Amino acid sequence: MNPLLLGFDILLSTTLLGLALAALTSREPRRGVILFIAFGLLLALVWARLRAPDLALAEAAIGAGLAGALMLSAARRAVRRR
């Protein structure tokens, strides 16, 4: 394996784990949702790197796009009700 690609994979994995941890431990709902969207987009890149373009597109469209928009709407409503 190419050392440059190995370094990229390690960086990608580390960033993915960091985003997951940050999204789960975030105290602000809006920030957690934004981190979740970033996590979904990065996960789509992981799927593309694993040569699964169908999963990458589905993750980007559904995981980050649709679910992120719905969660942002729910977070906005939760903040309004407080």
C-alpha cells in the first residue's frame, strides 16, 4: 500500500472518531447536529475510499443531507420551546 494513502486513511479514521466523539458529547443541540452532518459527509468519503460509491452517495444524501436537515429543524424547535 502506498504510504501516502495509508497516512490519509489514518487521518480519515482519526478525524472520523474525533467527530463522532465531539457530536456525542456536545451540550448544544445545534452544534451536535452540525458535527453529525460533518461526520456523515466524512463517512461518505470513507465509503468512497472503500470503493463503494453507492453507499457513499446514499450516506451523503440521506445520512448527512436529509437526516441533518430534519435534526437541525428539531434542534431549532427544541431551543425555541425553552
